Amino acid sequence: MKRFIGVWLIIISSIASAAEQAETLFKQLAPSLYQIRLIDKASGEKSSIGSGFQISGDGLIATNYHVVSSYARHPEKYRIEFLDNQGKKSTLTLESIDVINDLALVKREVQQPMAYFTISDSVPAKGEELFSLGNPHDLGMIVVPGTYNGLKKESFNDRIHFTGSVNSGMSGGPVVNKDAQVVGINVATSGNQIGFLVPHDKLIDLVNNYHQDNSLTIDQQMSKQLNEYQANLIDRLLKSDWQLKKLGQGIIPTIDVPFIRCWGESNADKSDALMMLAVANCSLEENTYITSDFFTGSLEMEFRYLQAKKLSNTKFYRLFQRQIARVMPGNKAGKDDVTEFQCQHDIVMPSHQLMTTKSIFCTRAYKDFDGLYDALYLSISVDRNDQALLSHFTLAGVSQKSAQAFTKQFMESVSWK
Amino acid sequence: MEVIIEEISRGHKLIGRHKFAQQTVSIGRGYHSDIILSDPHVCAEHLTIEFDGENWRIIDQDSINGCFLDEGKKPADGHIVRSGDIITLGKSQIRVVFPYHPVATSITLSPFENLINLAKHPVVLSVNILIFALLTGWIFYLNNPKEVNFTQLLVPAVGLSLIFAIWPAIVSLVSHLTKHDARIFTQLGICFIFYNLTWVSDFLEAFLQFNTSSASVLPTLSKLLPIVIAFCLFWLNGYIGFHLSKTRRIVIAASLTGLLFGGGFLVQLSKKPEFSIRPKFDSTLLTPDFLIAKSSTVEAFIEDSNKLFDKVEKKAKKDKE
């Protein structure tokens, strides 16, 4: 019994100490924490909110790119404002962005040097207690304790897996260790107690780049970052192992990298279906946010194997034709962001000579980012009477070279058993 | 001297024709007249046409509404008749012609006419309608993702055949109303032959689309085929149902074709959104049996896509300006 009470005391004291720690931290850091708001100039009301934190004595504030994305794309429509812990408001200027890692640097005017957050120079240990700061849902600044769980494995871009509640509005807020050093920036949540952070080294890189060269406009920075990112991603994919897998009587490729995950489905349980269907989907589980209606950096691959059961060949192909007419692009983009798709089609036989396909390739160009395109490919085997294999992919925000290299690799990888 | 008097309608269609050998011909509503008109605007004794040994002369019998030359306001009383003169009395018209008035040259009986008449032959007609109904049912079956039974196919097949029979019915009705020969079975036969021809052209288009790449112009050319078919159908509708001059028949057939395809095109144009995120490509698929084209290589396919990239790049630049 004594031992039992002892355990209880330890638990209570540790909770008390965590709460105390959080309180001291909060008091100490509060003056350098801001709510970042985008004010719509025409209506004078805030259109989006997030959090931010000062990282230099001269007024440089770090936040998420997605918090200020509307301003970055339409500076004439909005202005950026901060609200500090004393309720003071003032205008901010947008200095630099990292669209891939969802970071932005904004700046306030300061009269005299101010207190600021120091950025950690080391990576936390797995299980280390961290504190996430921010202003969720405009409810006021809060501190959320949580645990560092390493980098997310299924991600091409580094993201810290943080066990703690990161809510909307806390985006752009800092995550600090018990020494009050920034180890990450709140960026996303995946439901209960699962939060994602941008690692602190991305912020260090951004600040260093900003101090070295700030001649590029925001659009130019974005264009450069998107270009470098797609080149790295496609290069990595093409150099990875393309494993050939069986889907029905077909052979399809899957790319052996942890950040592309595949899912499958079939109608094997439906005995009355007119055709047997097996579907495999693989996709990159992240994309790049440009604005709320413009995303890029995505990759999806889909394969469908169909086999006619109680169908004439003519009807089998007729129904198939109706299915493929409904293909949509994989990423959201609007009239101001991209052109309409242009398509080509042909009867193609890859060099393995095992399959004849009707192949369709479509592309659209980005209006603001030179040399970037979305690509969409769709191909249907047309050489077997009662079996067909559909292979499809969409790539967003890639160069012509990347798109064509990927298409070539993909086309050569699909065949019959 | 003999005189021929024709009763004609306002559209100058012949209603009745009378030949007289006497010196005086009386026209009126009264039963004692030589030509009895039922028009209430005509008097019992309206006018007479009298031969004075040299000329035929119109004499108005003091009628209430008078009589006039042609459609005009020029009174016909005392007018010396020339062959072919048209006289309006009340709301009726007559035409006075003398013997040996020139007539149009006779039309030769053409083998083409015999060919058209073949369309109304009961066997030809029923076979064509049957083919149309079967094809309609078959296409309905192909497009239905579920299993369908015979009755489910019968309804659209018969329904659609009936709907498509409306057009020849309308044409026949119009030719009947305009005092032409209705020839409903010929119209039906011709229409269904051409409806079936459009199935053939549909298939041809799909076949070409399936077997060519997007660089080929053949599928685009084959899209003209239905327009030609429609023009021929309308031309034949006119040929069978109405006595029209050649130019008139061509103009009418062309206008109807323009209305049909131009109208369809306008409807499509009005529905087209300013910007579409959906890629538009040709999705035509036929069974492997219909694949005759030589396959391209992956390299050639990728090489072709350079043009696409150029095109969208130019478009993006243009939009940006």
C-alpha cells in the first residue's frame, strides 16, 4: 500500500512539475509570441489567422507560409498584421518564404532590440518533452505539452511527428524544448494527439538564405523552390527501385520509397458483377500548398485490372470507354494558376513488346511559375479480348524533362504477365 | 375562239380548269353562271368575259367588290385579256389562257425516281426500320452497365424508332398541306435508310479515332460525314415531297442542315465553360479485332509530347500578358 501511494505521489509531482514548467516557459516567452492575421483590405476584417514568433532582436518573425499564402499570391488584396501579448497591433512585411517546408519570414518595425526565441542547435531525443505554443481558433495564446517522436518516415519532406494537440490557428507557432529553444514549427495535425512540425533546421536554412541574398521576389523564390523540389523528387523516384507487381494478369510498377504508399481494392466478393475488377493506388502522401485552391507537388498512380465475366467483348470495351472518360487531375488548381489541359493520344507498344495500349497524355502549364507543368497520363491495353489493364498517373508541378522521364519509365514498366 | 379559264388558289395552285367555246363566259356565285364560285365576296353575277370577234374583254357586272388585274389595285373592267392574265375577284383568282399557250418542257422519267420508289417497297421499308430498331436496342444494351433483359431493350428500341418516324411524318404532312403528293411511305423509307447510314458513319468515325493518333486529321474529316448524310436526306425529302426548283431545293436542304448542326454547335458553345479543369481527350475504345494501326514506340510518343508542352507554355505566356 505504501508503495502504491509512493507511485501516486511521483505521478502527481511529475504532473505538477510539467504544469509549472509550462507556466514558467509561457511567461518567459509570451512577449515574443504573436498572432499573425491577414486583413482583407476591402472589408477591413481578418480573413485568416495563425501564430508566429520573433527570431531576431530586429523584428524578424517566423510563421507558416500557409498562414500568409493569400498575401504572398495577392499582395494587393491583403495586409499582414500582428497582435502581441499586450494587444498591440501593427503591420508586417513579408520578407522571404519556403513554400516547400511551409515557412515564411515576416518583419515588424522595432524601436529598440527586443527579446526573441533562440533556435536550438540540436535535434531533440526521441521521447523528449516539448511544448507547442500558439493561438488555436483565436482563443488566446496557449501552451500544449507533448512528446518528440522522431521524423515522420512516410514523408519526402522532413516532418517531426509530435504527440500533442496542434490545432488550427496554432500554425506557425514555435515548439520549444524545456530550455525554451525552438526545435520545430507547428504545421499540421492528423487528428487526435498527432501533430506535425517543421524541423528547426529548415528555419535556420531559410534565415541564412535570407541574410545572404534577398534580391528575389516572393514569386521568384516560389518558382525556384518548386523547381528544385520537383527535380529532387523525380530524380529520387527515378533512381529508386521500381518493383514490378502482379495485378490480375497484368504487371504494374510500384516505387520502393517509404513516402509513396499503395492501397488496393477488388470486387472479388461480388459474384454477380459483370466484370472482375482489381484496383491498386499508389500516391505521394504529401503535396505543396500554394493557396487554399491551388496545390501542387502531388503524385498519384492508379492501376485497374478488368476481366470480363458475363460480357461480350464489345460491351466490355464499351463500358471501359465510359469509365476512362471521367479522369480528373490530381491536384486542385484554377483558371488563374494553370492553363487548360492539352492532350494527345496514340496506339503505343513499349519496348518489351508484350502489350499494346491506347495511351493518352495531357499537360497544362503553370501561369506564374515558368517551366512547371501538371502531367496526366492514362493508358488502356487494347490487345486482349476479355482482359484489360488501365494504368494512370498524375504529376503536379514538374518540369517538362521530369514529366517526360517519368512517363517513359512508367510506360515501359506496365505489361502482361 | 376557245378560251380556258383556270380557278387558282392564292399560291397560284390549280384548283379547277374549264374550256369554253362560246362568245361569253359568265363568272359568279349564282348557279346560272358558267363558272360557279363559292367565295362569299363574289357577287351572283360578278363578271363576264366576252369575245368581240377580235379580243376577249373583261366586263364587270357592277359587282360589289369589283375585279382587278393580278393582285393589284388596277380595275380589270374593260381590260383586253392577254393569254395568262390573272384576275382577282373577291378573294378568289382566275387565270385566263388561250389555246396554244406555251407550256413547260416535259420532265423525263428518271431511273433515280425508280430508285427512290424502291425505298417504299414493303420489304425494304420494314428491313430498314428493323435494322434501325435492332441497332438502337444493341447500343442501349452496350451502354448499360447492368444486365438487361429483352423487354428493357424493346422499349427504347421501339420508342426511338417511333420518335425518328416523326420527321418523315411531318414532311409528308407539309407536302400534303401544300397540295403535293404526301408519299409518306417513300419518305419513311428514305429517312430510315439515312438514319442507318448515320450508324455506319458513327462506326467509321470511332474506327478512325481508335486507329489514328491525335496528330491525324482523318477523324476530324470523318466528322463531316454526318453533315453530308443530313444534307442528302433533306435534299431527298424535298425532292420526294415538293415540286421545287433545283436551286431552291439545295438552299432549303442546306439551311435545314445548317440549322441542325449549327444549332447543335451553338448549344454546345453556350454550355462550354470559360475554363475547364477536366482534360479533354479522345477515349474511343474498340475491341482488339478492330485494331489495325501500327503501334508507335514509347520514344515517339514522348517526342510528340514536346508539341503539347510548347502549346501550353505559349498559352500560359499569352494569358499572363
